[in-house]
Amino acid sequence: MEKVKLVSFAPWPLENQRSWFLKYVDPSEIEFTVARRDLSEDEVCETISDTTIILATPGTPFLGRKILESAKELKLVQFVSVGYDRIDLEAAADLGIPVANNAGVNAITVSEHAIMMVLVLQRKALLFHNEVMEGTWPEYTPGDMFELRGRTLGVLGLGAIGTEVAKIAVGFGARVLYNKRSRLSEEAEAELGVEYRSFEDLLRESDVITIHVPLTDETNGMIGEDEIAMMKDKAIVVNTARRPIVDEAALAKALREGKLYGVGIDVPRISETQAEELRDLFSGLNAITTSHIASGSAQIMGRFIERLSECVRRVLAGEQPRFLVTA
């Protein structure tokens, strides 16, 4: 029997990936390849021309129409991540190629990271830590720091991650507003303890805004100067979603001018030049930048491996893929 071909653009060693993602199938029936992520468009076309499954990541070469048309045997593009912005979804739909993401696998980890950022920013803890490490005893005004209890936290995007953020915030005693494309039922809102608001009203009413939307044409540039101007004075903004959703320069400007109180970013750009930009933007301010680690934890790897190996099994067994974002 001819082997099924699976191409992964994930950055981990081949043998690790084979043991992870082929857990529920016979590895001898799979030709498993790890592709470089710096391939040209033509090289990607050649690599996937007879591929059955593509495992894609946020760093995957963009899977545009030309590439997808070259994959004559493709049965699924499975993103190992929750984000799926590295593919032309319209082209995939036109070609009948199912695309799935790893929805909810990192919900607990990312939600805890987002709340951690909120708590640190509310107390300016990182700024004070840095001053102590430099040998100074920082002056502070207790009235210029905040508790989460009794404050209003706005969640942009109430998917799996946003829902977990809401649960934690409600547990802290915060009032939680949310905005999403499809409003929950009144019963679901009451059970979760959240209140629906339009996008603009959420910006105006929230003391803290935490972002959990996917990167799409609609959300690209969602938070910029105009949106920041709508926010409360001394608001906190945390972005653990995708970087292009927010205008980082506008956030830093508002932070320097005192419009915003704190900024948390888990999606900084990664080149050396861009890292310098981040330092120039946020150095010395009440800001936290982490290197896309919000979804990292010891526990998540078990869930991650189980999910992806099950996805491979289902496709090879002719079953419907889970977590489809297009059919």
C-alpha cells in the first residue's frame, strides 16, 4: 500500500513530531516530513504536491491559492495553533480543502497569562521590581494602584480563551463585559456572569481590555489611535492574540502621555531591529512584553499532542476533522 504523506511546518525535530503526531496511527504507513519554513513558494508547491495532510503553524509560509492548487491529494490543512492566518481561506474553500485549527487547546494557559499581566500592570510591579534591582527604593502612591475586584474588565473575543479569562476575572470580583460576533443567550451570559456590549461601548466602559480575537481582515488594526481615544483614562490594554490587531506605537504613545495606565503584549515582533523598536516604545513604562509564551506550559503539551495525533487519525480513517474553520 502506498504511504500517506504528511508534511509538517512545525519547528521541532522530526523524531519528536513523529512520536507526537502519529500516536494513534501506524507510523509505517506514513511518510512524515518536516519542511523548512523559509521555502520559496515554488519549493512549497513541490514539497506538498502529493501531500495528504499539512500541519501548519503561525510561522508557516503563507499557503496561498497557487500553493493550495498544487496540492492535488490534500485532505486537510491542520493548524497546530489556534491562529490560522497563514492561509488563504477563500482559496481553500473554493478548492474544497478543509482547514482546521487547534481551538481551545491553550485556553487555560493563555487566560492565566493574560490575567497575570493585568495583575502585574495594575500594581506597576515590574516597574518597581526593576527599580529595586537597580538599588533604589521606589516612591509610590497607593491611590495610583488598583485591585481587580470591583473594576470593569472588557473581553474582546469570547471564544475558548476569552471565556476562561472571564471566569477568572469573575472569580476575582470584577465586572466582566464582552464583545463577540455572535452574542450569547441571556441564560449563558447569566451563567458565566458577563454582560454584552458593542465594540465601542466596551472600549468606553472598561478599566481593563484584554484581546482574544483571531487575526482576520476585520480585526487587523482593530485597536489604534481612534479606539484608544474612546477608552477610559488610565485604562489597561493586554494583547495575547496576534500583533497586527493593535497599533503598538499608538499604545506606547498613549502610555507615555498618561492616557493609558498599562500595556501587556505577548506577541512582539522578533527580529533584532524590531526588538529595538519595542525597547524604544516601551522601555521605562508600565508595560510587559513577553515573547509569545502565553500558550506555553508543561500541561499544555499533553493536550496539544493528544489533539493533533487524534486529528491525524480521524483524517486517515475517513472521519470528519474537528475544529474546522472552513469546509
